[in-house]
Amino acid sequence: MRKVVGIITFLIVLVAGGVCLFAQEKQLVCATWLWNPWLLVENEDRVLSFLEKKQISDVYVQIDVEVPVDTYRQFVRRATEKGIRVYALDGAPNWIENGEELERLFRWFDQYESVAEKNEKFFGVHLDVEPYLHAWWRTNEKEAVASYQTLLQRAHELAKERSLRFEVDIPFWFDEVSYGSTNLAEWVIAHADGVTIMAYRDEAEKIINIVKKEMQIAKKYEKQIVVGVETGQVDEGDSVSFFEEDEAYMNEQLAIVQKYYARTKSFAGIAVHHVEQWMNRNGKTSEGEMDE
């Protein structure tokens, strides 16, 4: 009976406080993507307030060269002061064609670092390339995979030169893409500092099951896995996103996932995709907290 009460209490605390949970042994990541950095220009306070209320520990912020550098500097500084780690986010399927876009990102980064103060530094680089959306994946998957690997190797090298953590987003099914005697998921996990699995399902049991292989692989390489979930409207089916469910249901499901993997060393935490969608779930501000 005591065990049951403990589990119920665990769920209530998580649902009340958001998707973040801190296990006894370690502090879990609670991350999100900010794909539209112009939100920082329009209303940075609103974004920061939302991140705080959702207990976000890590935010992946899209780098847009049109956004003023000072906007990024101020946001990183203020987020850092609140204990939030900020990653430079970028990537697109066409990045596998050549290395120019990647080199452009790091040129921007070097210019940024040349003027940024110590508390305005990015914590790492977070790439979301999704090579399977490129035409090459359909016409010559082997070549597309090779180009993708070359890109990630170069990115890791550039990040390491700058003492930056290097992370990558991958879909849960990369473990079904063969690569030599292993699979693409294992290759990426082995060659990155951390990986976020796009485990886009709206039920805890399904989320738990589709990342089990990655958890085992990450344990082998002593790496960390963040489990990502979707909140936006998608056309891949009703079971992919939490778009149709309310915040309490999503938190409840994520609590189950976190409870299941709490003692798994390779489990780093949860990431929710993405800030703009999350703030305005189902066409309204989340839980009414962002009304102004």
C-alpha cells in the first residue's frame, strides 16, 4: 500500500509542476526547442517566464543570422542566470549536400563568441539535420547516410575545438537503418556527446518501448539519451503527438516514462517539441499562464 501511495504522490507532484522530475540519484534534463528566435525579439520576458514555469534546464535555440547578436547575448545571459543551459540549434536535410552550411554556423558562432561575455556563452551545439527528408535518402540511401556521417563527424570536431558539447536529434527508427554490422542509431550515439531521440508517441508505454534499444546502446558507450515528445499538430496519425491531449495527461504520461527509466544511467531526461507550439497548445496559451 505504501508503495502505491508513493507512486501516486510521485505522479501528482510531476503533473502539478510540469514535465521535469529530479530523481534522487541525478538531476534529469528537461529540454525544449526554440525554432523561432524572433520570439526573443518580440517578447523575451514571455519566453523566459514560460521556460521557468516549465522548469526547463536546457533550451535549443535556432540560430538565425538575421536576428541581432545582442538579442542572443541578452537571452543567453538571462537564461544562464536562471540556471538554464542554452544550445545553438541548427540543421536541415540539405546540410548533407556539402559542409558549407555547417561551416557557416561555426563562423557565426566564432563571431558571436568574440563579443560575448562569460555568462553569454552557449553551452553547446545541437543539430537537427533529418537526412531522411532529403531526396538522396530515396534515391541512394547508402550515400545519404555516408554524407550525413561526414557532416556529424566534422560538426563534432568543430564543437570539440571550441570546448562545446555536441548533441544530435535522431528519430527512434534509426536503429532499423543498417550500417555495417550495426545500425545508424548506434553510430550517431557513439559519435556524439549526447542524443535526443524523437520518440514521438502520446502514450508512455509506446515511448518507453521505442527507445529501449537506444538506452542499451547509450549504456554501452557511456552516453546520455534525452527522450523527445511532440506537442504540435502532425499528419502522421493521432498517436504521434500530444496535440489532442491536455497538459495534465501529457505530464502524467511523461511521469511514467521518467519513473520507468529513473535508474537507467543512460537516460538523461525529457525534451518537449517545441516552445512556440507548447506555449499555445490547442490554440490557447498553456494552462492560461501566459496570458498578458
